[in-house]
Amino acid sequence: MAENSIGVAVVGAGMAGRAHAAGYRSAGSVFEASAPEVRLIAIADINDELAEDTRRRYGFERTEHDWRAIVESDDVDAVSVVVANHLPREVIEALLAAGKHVLCEKPLAPTVADARAMAEAASSHQRVAALGYTYRWSPGINAIRREIDDGHLGRPVHINGHAWYGYAFDPLVPMTWRYRGGPGSGVLADVGSHIVDTAEMLCGPVVEVSGASFVTAITERPVPAGATVGHGRVETTGELEPVDNEDVAVFTARFENGAVGSFSASRIAHAEPNGLGFEVFCTGGSATFDVQRMSEFQISDGAPLEHLNGRRRVYVGPEHPYIARGIPMDALGVGHGLADLFVFQARSFLDEIAGIKSLPRCPGFDDGVHSMQVLEAITTSATNGGVTVTIPDH
């Protein structure tokens, strides 16, 4: 690593890869001014056209067709790995062995065994190994978390969470890796993992799941004639391929502190372009959040007079986490978007590499192992009639 600078690269130039690239581009402009310079080095993707587009848009120096070139690059110190869910282990283990710091987009791995191996590699190479659960950086969610942690709402008793998205509602959306991999690798891994992680932010670790059920409503998808990016229609071959994972997942959970949770995730939710949200009910109040209204949350804590009871809408501002010096116009009610969360995440990752301690740390690979244990338990429950499954080593 060059003195007072960090060279960064991104492996994967799809939608989430672009978000990581944009996050690095802006990371040096937020929070403390003492952060090292961020050098935007390389974008790697087997789709050369896509890699070049991402490179040009976000100001990186070069593209690479093969991720192994990033492993061998002396000017790259830190890498975001944003690839299909079944691919990260080989990439990350090679990067760690080459002395690179890594930020892996969730979920960490396709299986618990892979996740454990990756966590062991991170520990043995003693590099920063971070996990990208982007909603951990939501100012609104963290404001609610702070109210719970400070005791203002009391102890969580019940959380109802949903991750509703409509990207796969159209049956003509073509076959991609998202629709392969077997039970649990579909909507559960893709977006259900986000609502589980969010719930654990607020209520603590999940220790048991039960009542899980999966549905695959669209059982075949057209085979694309070429490369695909995102979720839109493309030219297809006229052939169909079976979908072998779930469109919808529902389940319940029990947390270590005794709270319970009820959850649903869908990738075929009509009119829900980006629909993560929850209601959390505590012994002294409650709160709600909806990502489609990201710059506000609702809360009830016993403060209003009885005849004015009900939840109050709170606009997110500099008094809440990550807004002050985190967005260019850091004033009450100005608003922020999902892309800003990638900036906060990138900055936390880079700060950890530099030894700067002003921000909370990204979750690590050990957290990723736990996340995979929860997802695996949900899958076991769903494929065995909803049986109760205990999470090991919680």
C-alpha cells in the first residue's frame, strides 16, 4: 500500500458492482478529512464492454477481463468482490493470499462450509475481510437501533420484516445465475438475507427458525442469447430452462433475547421495485421503517399525551447516524438514497484498513458464517415441512 493512499479495484461490473465502484469514488469526500487518498485502479469483468462502461463512469484507471489480474496487481490494495453467489470463494481466497484486503458483497458464500473456509482464510492472512450488508449503513435503521440500545423503547418483543421486490415478476425476464442453485439460493439468499441481517441489528442473534415455506411461481425462464445485466428482458434463444430455487420465502424466527420474528421475502412482488421494511414492537414502544421512504422513520415511545397517541414521523437529519458530513447537504429532511449507503460502507472498509476508528466496522466473515447458518436453517425448515431448526454456535 502506498503511503497515505489505498488502491482499490472491483471484481464484477453489474448493478451492485457499479454501486461499489461509485462508493469508492465518493468515499474520500465524506466524514473525517484525514482519510487516505483513494486511488481508483481497476474494474474486472468477463464482459469487457460492461467493465469499460463502469470504468469510464466512475473514473477507474483500467479494466481487466480476468479477476486473476487483480490478484497479481501490485497497485491494488483493496478489492470489492461482487460476483454471482456461487463464485466468491475462489476469488477471495486468492486475493487474501496475495495480501489484498477484501469486501465481499453478501451473502458470503453458497454454503456454510464455504463460508467457514473463507473465514479461516481471512484469519490466517490477517487482512481486513469485510461483508457488504449495505442496509447496515441506513441512517433511519441505525436511528431506530440507537433508540432500542439506549433503552428508550424497551426490549424488543416482536419484529415483522419483509423484503419485497418485483424484479422477477415478469416471466420473460431471462434465466441467470439468480434462478439456479437449488432451494435457499433464490430470493432468500438474494434479498431475504438483508431482512434477516437487519432484524439481527435490532433484536440480536437468531437462535431458531421454524415454519419456513418456499414457493416457485415461475417455474421456467427463457434462455438469453447473450450476456445479461440486471433484470430486464433481452434477446433469447427460444428455449426455456427450469428455475430451481424459490421466488417467495416465508418463515418465523426466535432471537437470543426471547423476541420472535415473522418474515417474508419475494422477488415477484408486483409494484414493489425496492421494498425492504419492518415493524419492531418493544416493551416500551415501537418503530417502523420502509426503504421506499428512506429519509424518515416512525416511532412511538410513550412521549405523546394519551389523547395524541400513535407513531410520530421523524425526518432523518444530522442528529441521526451518518448524515453529518456523510452527504453534501447534511441538513434535516434533505434526503439520501441507497447509493449513499454504499459510500458509507466503502468508507468504513477503507478506514479499517487505514486504522481509523471513527466509524463502526463492516461485519466480518465470522458474521457471514452466522448469516449462512441462519439461511441454511431456513432452507432446512422449508424443505422439511416447516420443522424447527436450531442455529449452531449462535
